[in-house]
Amino acid sequence: MAIGQTLIQGREARVSISDSAPLSTGSPDADLQEALGGDYALTPAFVARVIDAADDGDGFRLRGLLEDLHPADVADLMGFLTAEHRAVVVLWLPPDLLAETLPELDDGIREEVLERVPHGTLAEALQELDSDDAAAVVEDLEDDQRARVLAAMPEVDRAAIENSLGYAEDSAGRLMQREVMAAPQFWNVGDTIDHVRAQGEDLPELFFDIYVVDPLNRPLGGVAISRLLRAPRSTPLTELMESATEIDVSQDQEEVAYIFEKYHLISAPVVDAAGRLVGQITVDDIVNIIQAASPTRAGATGCGMWCARARHGSP
């Protein structure tokens, strides 16, 4: 099969055949507008442009086409390409986009892509992910590749991944991210906001609650970000916090998913055997667990509506 031939494989075809927009020759904005049809599916015209750029070995053009896409759309695109095209495309994805795309890929395609990425590039990309997503990617690597990738990572990031992989495969510990926003019980709203602003890049990429902890790092409750921002700076966190549904680090992931679904949780603190805060689980991880557990369960339990709200961070 010629490299330039389009092959749809590894993923249900979602290319919009109704969109026959002409090929554009212009700006990244024009490329992005051409990429998606009205149904948010990739258009045949855009897929063809990517294939042409890959055939020509035009890496800079590939990067220009891909760098503004959402990671989920890049994952869809990879499913529409041949293995030969994927081998070219993956080398030109910016590290941050590569990092966010890897967890979105179908398992078979992800394994193939991981074999193509140099270990130094992969180590750099994994540093862009929260620890739970990074661990999920590292888990798929062959032993020798895993060792090389981990060796190329900073000690702190490497330790977080190794710690996550130390938990049972189907446990909350494997699912959780170690990055979590916690505040001592004597802080007020002003202290907390100042801390958040000062931490910058060290904060979790996504968090909905700030967990109030005692001197032993045990959760006392949680304060929703929306509530925190409405309160005067002098308000003690203990006046704002509400009880938090704690998840034990050894709890089965399907049990965790049931708790999230039942109580419509957006996030929950994870604690160890001593009750100390060790991480958090957010709803983006749980939606996948619920859907994987039973394709029909969403309709039977009303998860469809809950999942839609949860993806948008609405209680």
C-alpha cells in the first residue's frame, strides 16, 4: 500500500463526509477551522492535508497543522492514519501536545506510537502530565524502554510514577494523581489565594476543591473553588469547608466509580491506611472507568446526564 493512501483503522471512523470544504493554504486559524466539521468530527480535507505533509516529509507543516488541535482530535487523527503516517506525525508533535494525546489513544495505537518516540522525547512529554496519566503511559512500555524513559526523567517525577505503579492495578492508588491542593486548618481565604498564585506551575493541572488538613495531613474537609472565591479574604477555611468523601488508596476502582456516580462527585481526596492525604481522584478519570465497566450501565443508571455535567465540572 502506498504511503499516500488513506487507511481508516483502529478506531471507529468519525471523519465527516458531509464537509467538502476546499483545501486552505493559509493561517493556523484557517487550518483549525478546516479540521473539524459541524459535528466536531475531523474533515476528509484536513486528514488529506496531514497525509500529504507526511508523504512530503514536511515536518514544519505537520506541526503547523496539528499544534492547535485538541488532544482528543489528534488521537482521532492517529486512528485514521496508516502506521507509516503515524510514525512521521508523532515525531513532529510538540511535547506538551504529545503528552496530552497519549492517554487519549486507543491501546493498540498507543503501544505502537510509544515504540516510535525517542526515550528522551517521551521523558520530556511525560513531565507535562499529572502523575496518574504519566503512570498509565509508562505502564504500557516494555521493560527496557521503561527503564530508559524513567532514567531520563527528573528524580521527583520519576519517584511519583514509580510510587503510582507500586499500587495494585485496579486500585484507587493507581488511578489517583499525587498532585493535590491542600491547606492547613488555620489558613483563611486570603492565605489560600496568595499561596495558589505563588505556586504557579507546581499546582495540579486540574482541581476543583482545596482540602483542609490537620497537622498530620489528614483531611478535615474540602472547600470548593467557587465558594472560596466568593468569600472575603479574612474568612477562615474551617468556616467554609464541607465534609469530603474520602477514598481509601486500596479501594477498587469500580467501587470508586460507584461512589462518584452515586454522589455526583467532581473530585475526592485519597487517603492511606493512616488517614493521611496522599492524592486526589477527579471526574475525568472516573468517566472512563464507568464506561469501561459496562457500556450499557450509563443508560441504565442515568450516568449519561451525570457524565455530561461532570465533564464540564458542574455539580
